[in-house]
Amino acid sequence: MMKKLTFKLLFTVLFIVLFNSISAQILQVNTEEAKKMVEVTMKPFLKAIPIDMLPYYNIGDTNEINKAVIENPIPVYYLENDSLKFSNTWRVPLIINDEYRALFTVLFSNEAYSIVDFGAAVLAEDIQKYTKKTPIYGILRVFSIHKDYFIIKNEKNEQLFEPIPVYNNQKVTLSEILKSIH
């Protein structure tokens, strides 16, 4: 009986420490520098896209480029040794006429920020729909099971993960994700 109680207590303490360290990691990611870089380079980047290719990025014409703004960057995480690790990558929504049209992928590497990809129109739309109801604190990419999750917090400030694309309230905990890959 004493061993069970000790095990339960140890497990509870470990869970609290793990949960708090994951939450702290998500809160400390700086999005400002990534956002500044995209704000400065966005218009020249978009104007370099050939006009006939603009529809592939949900951009109607060059006039829409002049209306383009961005939303706050969304940090991207992955799993390493059963814990979240920041990937030095952000997804930055491109907004035109209040619609999320595409995503810039920004990477911090060698002490510099750069746009490494652009597109993901469907994911941009999913983010816009989802954030109308629930703030997103990040995206978790789980390569071993080929799944991505929105990182959110519930009303108790507990961290949860919602599979992308989002269906009917499928929020899971990190431990449930870890069980699915082990």
C-alpha cells in the first residue's frame, strides 16, 4: 500500500514538473523578431511572385499585395525525448481583406531570420476559423505519426492539443500523443 502511495505521489510531482516546464517553454518563445522580419520583407517577396502564380497562394492580383498584412507568428514545436522542443520556426499568416490567405514559414538559423517557405492556404484558413473561438499558442508537428496539432489552453490554463484539421472537439493531452507514438 505504501509503495502504491509513493508511486502515485512521485508520478503526480513528475507530471506537474513536466507540465510546468512545457508551458514555460511555450510562453518564452519570442515572436517579435520573426514578425518584424516578415513585415519588412513581405511586400518585395510577394511582388516577386509571377502574376500567373498568385492564385496558387490565394492572392487575386497585385492590388491585393498592397493590402496585405500579417498576423502574429505561431511558433512550431516538435517532440524530442517525449518533450516539446521549439523548432526555431514560425508560421506567419498572410491576411488580405480580413482573410487568412497563406502562411510564411520563418526559420531562425545562423543568427538570422529568413522566409523558407510560403503557401499552406488550407492551413491558413484552418487557423483563421479556429482562432475565432480559441487562441493558438503554437503548432506541434509529430513526424513519427504524420500529424500536426494546434497547441491551446483550456479554461483551467491546462495545455491541450487539437489535431489538424480540426473536427469535433478532439483535444488531447501530451501524454495521449506520446502513448500513440510508443
